[in-house]
Amino acid sequence: MTKKTTIYDIAKKLNITAATVSRALNKNPKISDATKELVLKTATEMNYEQNKLAQALKNGKSYNVGVIVSRIDSNFFASIIRGIEEELFNHGYHVIICQTNNNEKMEAENINTLLNAQVDGILMSISNINIDKNIMFKKLLNKKIPLLFFDRKKSIPGISSITIDDFSAGYKATQHLIDEGCKRISHLSVDRNFEIFRDRFLGYKQALSDNNIPFDESLVIETKSNIEAGKEATKKLLKLQNPPDAIFSSSDFSALGAIQELKSQGIKIPQEVCVVGFSNEPFTKFMELSISSIDQSPVEMGKTTARVFIQQIKNKEKHVEQKVVLEPKLIIRKSSSKQNPSK
Amino acid sequence: MTKKTTIYDIAKKLNITAATVSRALNKNPKISDATKELVLKTATEMNYEQNKLAQALKNGKSYNVGVIVSRIDSNFFASIIRGIEEELFNHGYHVIICQTNNNEKMEAENINTLLNAQVDGILMSISNINIDKNIMFKKLLNKKIPLLFFDRKKSIPGISSITIDDFSAGYKATQHLIDEGCKRISHLSVDRNFEIFRDRFLGYKQALSDNNIPFDESLVIETKSNIEAGKEATKKLLKLQNPPDAIFSSSDFSALGAIQELKSQGIKIPQEVCVVGFSNEPFTKFMELSISSIDQSPVEMGKTTARVFIQQIKNKEKHVEQKVVLEPKLIIRKSSSKQNPSK
């Protein structure tokens, strides 16, 4: 094996001190850009391996932050990640992303992967409602690096979270449908073991109650967040003796499935059935029959998550649990504009 | 500082040998699942840090693979990543993802981030056409870990790539428009310094030539891959003295912009102008006016990329450069079905 290049070798070659080489490699602002460039170029030519990792093991900083989401191909999560990246980049941090595909085992493996990559913190939307029982998660807690939840959270003492007010979102969507004259409002829900989906459901229920509309359990279907699931659920709803005149879905993807099924059965939207989705995915806007939806300000959610992380990194001793709740916005489009079809 | 827990402490506590503890922690198949679970549980309770990283530094294996793409929120890249994950997971590898947002500096930082995370290889779609001049990229090459390009590649000796036959895709799309009776076919291109976009353009040109249709430079516009850019380009095309009767776009996103612009000007699709996009993004299928597009088999592209990576990891000595080219599929939908509108 060849002898490893050291900073002394580089210093000798460039006829500068080892301290300057070290500072240049560590991007010290006191060193000119020209010197930094020269040192980096020479270091690369000499096959010098700074081994930031060995450094990270020593001083406990990698300047990498791990983000875990269920899926990267939804605009919602992609926008959150964009917000996180934009904010963290200003503080010199880089983001590495893992996806769980809603698989609990994969989520545990992701945590392990990111810990092995020596991240300085993990920002995640959970896929396993019993995550606190998971051994990798316990390992993560033991590490005492910042851990934050966004969107799909679980209330765990000491862990900060950034969400929207999902109860309010469910309430607003339902109230809007009532205002449009709908009387039998159904709800496509997703696994209500997750707080966000439970809260949307509770908001829906409260709006019905406040408007003296009786709650009918047969109008609530728990389903997955995809097109096929939305179709299937809608088929079931339409077979009811007294079918609904509105569908409020906790997911834009199942709302799209609902619309496809309604159309295939010749049912007019919004005249016969109004539809409201959730997340304001771009397709809801650019479809011919545009879909009403709830905007969750994902970029803002990402930026806020990043800001809370930075605070935690800076105040390691005085760690304060934060629960940030952003206000959701109802976006009314064609799929639910019965009274005012020009929308 | 408290003394670190060692495998000997765990062995003592469980009354087994240190070798068994070590094997259990390293997931040796000879150890029963029950023992593995017990050892892992005890290790976590005792706050044992296996420090895979220190191990990785020693044996040079982290079992993490880095993937770099321009954006994670396109179905195309998300599907490639899914293919990569599915294939690599079977070999015990985990995937960590970085996005460049088409920013060259970010791409260089991503490479650095992944190298610092000690990945065993990098699979990437490039954002910088001069990537081979970049200092971080040179550092990556020096590392001698497997490096593969997929989709947006640059031909660099020794680096394998997995792409579709973009020339053939451009040819097929154009031939289809000619078969539909179109005579003035325009092309929305993207930065042709990238081989994939250049090849699509060359395929378009060849199909025109083979059908004795003169090539008209004013019908080719180089633009970005987004809705707004598609609208702008279409505005320009429609202002031509002799406007086009078809648009073949190298991007579904700009094809969508084109359609929006055509509609807003009251132009009938496909009767007056046919449109074909590229990538088969899901929205092309579920729009009312479904968009014809080129399917690039992204999951298969991801799986193939992963397979070539595994081959390279296994045959470090006998490294053979591979250029895998997959066959694109033309998907004909309403936006270009002038002859047979039932499609």
C-alpha cells in the first residue's frame, strides 16, 4: 500500500504552512478563494483524502442531515424536501433522502442507514405508527441527535413536530361542501392510527355536528392514498341505498380515483356529487375538471422543520420541545363549485 | 465519559461468547433469529455502538449506495429510484438519494456529501454537462468506487451507462405524427449539450428526412422541461407565418404547457395540432385529453442500473465498461390521434 498523502505533503509542495492547508481545506473564511482552490486542486492531484468522516467521528459533525419520507414522488413530500434543502443549505448542511414506501421495516433500515452515514439529525414523516417500539428508533433516540417529525407525526415527549392543523382542514373542507348545499357528505379516510388522518376525520365530524347533519358511519371509508383505492371506495359508496352527494377525501390521489369512477358511471361532477381532495398536488389544478383541495404549504413546512432543527443544533443543552402547527388553506375549484360553476 | 460498551460486556451479560455476539450483530446466517434479536436488544439497552462506520472505514464497505438525480418529484426519476431500491435491497444495499435541482454546484456538493457518507457506489443522472471537469467528480473517480450514469449521461471512458435509445424514441414519435398526416412538425427540445436531448432531436430530424419532409430550423425551439416554458415556446410557434400542425416535445411537462397554450388560443387538439410528449408521466394518462408520450421503462432502467452496479462490485478487478440501451415505447393517446379519434 502506498503511503497516504498528508497535509504536510501538500504544504511542502505548495510552499505554504500545514496550518494554511488545513484552514483552506476546512473552508476557513480567512483564506482567500484562490488559495482554497489551489490547495483543493493540489490535494486532489496528490490523491489526498481529507476523510471528513474520520473527522466527523472525532468532532461529531458531518453537516449531513437525513430526511425520511414515505414516498418521494408526491409533490407534497418533494416540496417539503425542497423547503428543507433551501433553508439548511444556508447553514452549510446537506440533505440526504430515504424513502420507506410505507414499509415499517424499510423505515427502520433507513434510520440505521442514516445513522451509519453519521448524519447530524433526522427529519422524518413516520410510516410506522408504533415507531417508538422499534429498536432502531430507540437507537436513534439514544444517539441524542436532533430528531423532528413533520406531517405524519406521533406525539412522543421531547420530540418536536411541524404539521398543519389537520382538524381545521377537515372542518373547512366539510363546511365548504355544506355551504355548496351538499347534505350527504362521505369521507375517504386513510389509516386513522396516524394523528393527521384522525384529525381530518374529527374535523369532518365536527363540521357535520355544528351544522346539525347526522353522522353516518356508512359514509366513511378508510382506504389507501392511491387512485385505485379511491375508485374502489367510490364503487362501494355508490352502491349504498342512499348514496352520497359529496366526497371529501384525505388524499388527492384517492379523490382522483373517485372522480374517475363517478365519471365512468355517468355521474355529473359537481352537479350530482362534489369532490374535495387533500394536498393540492399539481394535477388537481391542471385537470380539465380541476379538483378542490387543501393546500398544506409544504415548502413552508419544510423550511420551518429546518429552522427548528437549526435551533436544536445550536441549543443542545436547552432543548425545548416545539409543536408548530401551520394553517391549512382550502382551494376551491370546479369539482366542488355547485353554486358558482364559473370557478 | 463513561466507558464504552464492548461486545465482551454484552457476551458476559447474555452468557454467550463474544464471537456469537459479533456474528449476531453482523447478521451471520448461522445465528438464529431469536439470538440475533436478543443480542440486538441487549446491545441497544447497554447503549452499545457497533459503529459500522468505523468498520466501513476498515473494510471499505458501508452497504449504502448514493443516487443523484436532478429532481425527485418527477415520476420518471422516482420510478428509476424505485427500481434501483428494489433490486439493491435483495443484495443488502440501501439507497440514499440526493437531488441537484439542475444546479451544477449542488451536484458537486452532492457527490461530496455521498463520499463523506462512505457510499459504496454512486448511480447518477448528470446535471452538469461538463461534469468531468469538476474537482469533486475527479475526486469521485479517484475513489475507484463504482460510478454509473443513467438517463442523462456523458460518454466518459470506463463509465458504464444505462439509457433508452433516445434517437429511436425521437424517430418513432415523429414517424407517428407523419403517419397521422402532419406535415409541419415542430420540436420542443431541451439543452442539446446533453446526449439524450441531442439524440431525440436527431431522431426527429432523421424521420423527417426519411419521409422527404424538409427540416425547418424555425420549428425547433430549445426550452426548459416545465409547463411555463412549454407555453412560451408554443406562443412563439403559433406566431410563425406558417405555424406547425404538430408538436413533438422532449418533455411531458412542456407538452402540457403546449396543450394549455393551444387550448387557450382555441386551437383544437388533435384536429388542428397534434401533440406528443416524452416520459409517460402519470398525468399524461389521466387527463381528459390524454397525452401521447414515450415510455422509458424507468423501473427497468433502475433495476438494470442496480444490476450493473452489483456486477461491478463483484468484479472489481475485471471492470468492463457497459452501455446498456433500452428500447423506448411510443404510447399513442388522444392528443395525437387525428385519424382514429376513438383512441
